[in-house]
Amino acid sequence: MIALPPPKPEILARRDAIVAALRAIVPGEGVISAPLELKPYETDGLTAYRQPPLAVVLPTSTEQVAAVMRYCHANGIRVVPRGAGTSLSGGALPLADAVVIGLMRMNRILEVDYDNRLAVVEAGVTNLGITAAVAERGFFYAPDPSSQLACMIGGNVMMNSGGAHCLKYGVTANNLLGVKFVTVEGEVVEIGGRHLDAAGYDWLGLITGSEGQLGIVTEVTVRILPSPEGARAMLAAFRSIEVAGAAVAAIIGSGIIPVALEFMDRPCIHACEAFAHAGYPLDAEAMLIIEVEGSEAEQDMLLGRIREICGRFDPISLRVAQTAEESAAIWKGRKGAFGAVGRISPDYLCMDGTIPTSELPRVLGRIAEMSRAYGLQVANVFHAGDGNLHPLILFDANDPESTRKAEAFGADILRLCVEVGGCLTGEHGVGVEKRDLMGVQFLPHELAQQRRIKGAFDPDWLLNPSKVFPLEGEGAAPALTARAA
Amino acid sequence: MSAALLAPDSEEEVARAVAAAAAAGEPLAIEGNGTKRALLRPVQAARTLSTRNLRGITLYRPQELILSARAGTPLPEIEAALAEHGQHLIAEPPDTRALFGAELPATLGGVVAANLSGPRRIAWGAMRDHVLGVRFVNGAGEVIRSGGRVLKNVTGLDLCKLLTGSYGTLGVLTEITLKVLPAPEATGSVALRVPDLATGVRALAAGLGSPFGPTGAALLPEGAPAFGLEGTTALLRIEDFAPSVAYRLDRLRALLAPLGAPRLLDAETSRALWRLVREASLLGAAAGEAIWRVSVPPTAGPAVAAALRGAFAARLLLDWGGGLVWVAGPATEAAHAAVTAAARAGGGVWTLFRAPEPLRAAVAVLPGEPPPLAAIAARVKAALDPKGVLNPGRMRAGA
């Protein structure tokens, strides 16, 4: 298990006074301190870790967030920002002496500007809520994490969330114009705006994906895009992982960038089929779901070309959707993949490393070996176009030995991702989960550099502590001095 | 400019040079081929450190959509390697040789350090959106890596974006990994003569708000007579497979028909014309004139243009749907003040892109930052360059 820093006793001792002070800032139901009511906030999507916070505050305005930050900063109180609490890496895991600032009551869509193709929304608006607000005019917000029904845009910004369609549309960072940002001192700063690109340092780019380490985002200006005329999927199943990987390379090599390109291995195909009855081929070792966009004729052209390419790789089956319904049927299994795996195992860990796509056969082969060695099953779903791997490790959380093995297995997979030229996390974030593996990807002086930048925003290390950076580096990094020449 | 030029041919030597400069407290001007010396503020440094000898593509995997190259690699060398595999640089960075009167081509490091993007930015993102990994030397002479060589990566703080567009003030870029994409099979454009800029922006918005995916949306205030385009002209570009280009151009033409008489431009004409937009040569800036880039919400573009035409003999070119206003005019503080006022009124930002040294030294070449952010900026600069030896004053006086 991953260690959390010891709570500051002087903060715990002042709990009642702190709660009273927060109530003065956010009146009414906006401050939660009763143990039973804190329960829903003790964990996030990484449910293996639980820790009730000192208190939860639910502001309704940027001004309230700023006032809470000013108070916490003046009193040396740690702060954990939280959106919907869907983080799979423990990004919103509280600490015993921390105040959770929950942004879920800041859920207004402030403005939609179709002429400039943008929407200004509060941080607690859900990802899908943005698309819902602009769909009637034929627009959508592109990044689509699996949790998009629940997850909030403020959390998406903090974690730089991706999704199945980011091969074409990019991740959160590529779809933002500006944010309203509250510093640790409680100052409110507008970063970016309604125009493209910064004149000066790219603060927006640095803040996006910073996992609550630099400040709190309360408002977001996102780009909205016109929806395509239509989209359709096809399914291609192959006899081996290598062959499916070669087919992916051939599709990309032909100049086609499908809007989505999803890969499932045999255990995943079986789990999804048992759950969704999507008609997946059970004799396949690997299956691709490939989606294209455009007019009917354009979809036919692209799917025809992809079908022809896949045909060269001796496929077990090729199924091209002719209608939106057939397309939805192909997606049904994939979209339910996590739920399907949840049915065959009491618990699973969802990993999130990225690898160079050419390393896919080697990596999946090694994962299979590890699976045998650990005695734990694994099912793989994979954003094949961009190399973002999601191995689901099946285990039993009620069995401490099974839990320990699952965590060790996961860490081994992530080490492997780095070893083959990839990274620890493609879209879920480091959080608490991968914090202690940062030294696998970065050298000590590189981590020290990142810590110094964090310290430039948050000199007292009050913002979302115990995440991202290994605990031994917590606090101000040593000052940078010129190395010996 | 600086007298002594250091041009190491390894990253290790760059690190040594910076460490020595930091130890001595002697600032360095940082550049690649020095093509953009007339961009932003002049640097007062006795010596210049150039990455021009860090050359070469170090990794290119077309089927993984990634390319890594050393910072001093000339851009044309990278473009040629990509073209061999039918790929291209997504953000279409402009070749600024003509604007700056430079003989050498820009380097990859220079283009990334300036976050320069061309017309395709409106559809596919800026340079900063495609920088997947960097290696750089910080102001203490340490080699730091951020990002990597994969398309999706959220491991740790995104120093790639912080370094991109930091003009060599936070670190000396030594190697960069970019996402690249297949180059389109075909291209073409629709041109529409419009009575005024506001109508032009509406025409571009109609195209950009349609499902047909234009990858260029520019407004030429004086048209392009050499291409038979007289008068103010709105221009929308499609890049895709040939059947899609034909179909989408046809649909855009139908979409614009209520606003006038749209014309189709074939691939060759379209390519030639968009090159002139990309390089801003359509601006027709005279030698000695200043050039600004103003970025505002697209609907504010016409008001910025009107304000500047009222202030001086401004020549203009609008890209990015109307949101990027290229401005050419007299290199005076009065003209600069008019540009900054118009950018502010339009809710956007400005960059003094080219000017004689006295003007660049005298004015704010970039907008200032609100005090809380300026304080953070100073601490971030100190976190990366504690002795302040990297390109001091390049972006803002005293920073």
C-alpha cells in the first residue's frame, strides 16, 4: 500500500474552529463535517484507498473558492480539490488533515458562443453536460473519457483527460481556450481567454494535467466542434495479436486516421461478449473496433479502404456496420468492457500505461507471462492508434494477498511500459497510485525540477499533497545550483 | 547582436556551456539559426549560444506518427523526411525567412521555442499541441527530459508545453519529439468575395461551424489579384482524400452561395495561395515596417482591423477564422500603442513580431501578466534558471 503523510496534529486539534470558519465563508449546506456525511468523500475511482478528510466544502462561486483558499493558506491547511471523484489514480483521495474543496455545486453553463465556437462553463459541469448543451446546434465537446456521464470538466482539466476519440480530436489540453484559476494564496487569475494561443508562457498548458498541484480551476472556456455528418464502426478480428498490430500499422500507414481505433484481446473479447452479446468472434486472439466519420459516401469509402487493408491480414471476421444501429451494436461490448470484467471478477485494477504501438505484441506477450507468474488474470483493452494500454487486472480486494499481488503486477506492467519507451500514464494521471513509480520514468534531478516548478506555484506544498511526487520529495526541492562544469 | 558565438555540437557541451555561464553569472543569448532575432525584445548578452550544430533526425516512425530531431535541425530537412513518407508537420509552421530577411532556414528548436503555427492551427492545433517530448538544458546546466515519444502521456507536469513558446528563457531545447500526421491526398479551396471583413468572418464561421472540416479559414482584405481574386476575399481550405475534397468543397460552396458567388480553387492554386497566407507575404510589409500578430476571438477580428485602419496606414491579413490578425505598419510607438489597445479591446493578445531594435527595446512586445501570475512567472523562471542567464529580457524587460 502507498503511504500517506502523517496528519498535522495542530490542524486536527483545530478541527471545530476550521469548520466554523469555513461555514462563515460558505453558509448553509456547503460545509460537511459529520463523519457519516464525509463517507462519500473518503475515496474516488481508486477505491482501494480510503481516508475521510477533515471537512468538505462545496462552494458555489469562484469568490467562495478564493476565500476558502485564502483561509486555508493563511492557516497552513492542506487542500484537496475534487470534481465528481471519478479519478482512477486517486487524484482526489483526501488526507485526514485536509479540506476537500468540491466543485460539484459550480455546475452552470455560463455562455455558449457559436460564432467563436466556444463554451464558458463552471468546473462542476459534467463532460457530457457540455455536449448536451450544444448538441441541438450540431456541436459537441470532443474529449470523451469513459466516465463522461459523471466526470466534471474541472477534473478533466486537472487530469488532462483523454478518451476513445482522441486519436483524431486530441485530449483535454488540445480543446481548451482558457481557465479561471485560483492560486494557493486565493488570488483569482484569468488564464488564456477566448482566443487561440498564449502570448507568453503557456500557463494553460502547464496547468492542464497538473493534478491539482498548482491551483484550482473554477471556470473553463472550451472549444466546441461541429459534429460530423455521421460515423460508423467496423469490427475486424484476427488470429494473433501480432497480426492485429500489423493491421493497425497498415491502416495508419495508408494515411487514414480513424476517429477511434480500439483493440481488445481474447480475455476481454470473452468477458465483453458474455456481458453484452455483441456478436464478437470468440475464436479471435485480437479484435479491432475502427470508427470513421463523414457523409455516408465518405464512410463507405474509408470503411472500404480499411476493410481492404484488414483483408490482407487473414482476418477471422470483418463486420462493417451498415447503419447507426449496427455501429452501436459493435461498440456495445467495448463500452461495457469495464462492467463486463467487473462481472467475472470481484475487483479489478485498471492500468493506463502508454507504449510505442510497434511494441504491442512484445508487451502483451510479457503481460501474459506476468499473468501466469502472479496467478492473476488480465484482460486488455487498448487505444491502438495512440498506444494507450488499459490492462484490467482481476483480483479479490477482500484477500490481502490478492490485492498485494495485483498492485505488484500493475507496477510491473508500468515499469515495462517505460522500459519499451512509453510512460506510466496516458490519461488517468499519476495521482497517489503511480506516485512511487515516478522514479522509474524520471531521474532524481528531473523530479526535483518538476518539484521546484510545483513549489513556484505552491511554496508551502498545501495543494493536493501526497500525489504525483514521491513522498520523500515532498516539500520544497533543494534550490537549483549550477552543476559542476 | 552578440559578439561571441558558441555553437556546441552535443547536448553535453550545451550543458557545460550553460553551467559555466551560470557559474560566472554571464547571460547568454539563445538561438538556433538566428532567423527570428528581430522577433520580440533584443537580448543584452556578451555571448550567443546556438543549437545550430545539434542536427539530425534521431527517430522517425511513420506508422507511430512520431518524429524526434535535434533542436538545430533545419525545418526543411524535417519536412523533406516527412514528405518521403507522405506525412507532414501538423501545425504547418510558417517559413519566416522572407519576413525576417533571413538566409538560413528556421530550426525545429526555434519554431518550437516560438510556438509558431500556420493556417492549419484552426483545425488541428498549434505547435504546442504536437510537442510530445523535449530534452532541454536548464539554466543550471542540467539536462531535463519531459514527455516522451508516445502520443498520450500525462506523467508529471507538462514541461513540454511550458518550454514551447518560452523563447529560450526557461531552457535550451536540445531535442524535440513531435506528433506528425499523414499529409492529405488532395486539397482545394473555396473563395468568396465579400463586401466587408465582418461578412467575411461570418462566411468563415459558417464553414468552420459546418461538418465539412475546413483546415484553413483566412480573410484577405485586398484579395489576391495575382490569383484573380479581386477585393476582400474569404478563403476556406479542405485537405483530405480526393473524393472527400471534391464533396466537401461542393458543400462549402453551397453553404456560402447565399453570401455571394463562391469560386472553387484547384489544388495547385490553393497550395500556392495558402503558402502566401502561411508566410504572411500577402501582408506586403515593406522593409523597415513593423509586423504584429494579434490573436482575438474570431468575431473580434474585424473590429481590430477597423481600429487599426483608423489609427495608421495598416495593412492586414486575417487567418484562423478571423482570430489571427497580421498587421503591418510604421515602426512607431504610436502604432504599437494602437495595436495593443485594439488587441485589448478585442479581448485578445499581441506579439510584436518584427520591428527595428529601438522599437522592440522600448515597448512591451507581449502583453503583461496580472500581478499574481507575474509573481508565479518570476518564481518559475528562478526554478529553471536561477541565475537568469538564459535569454534575459527576450520576452519582457527585466524578466
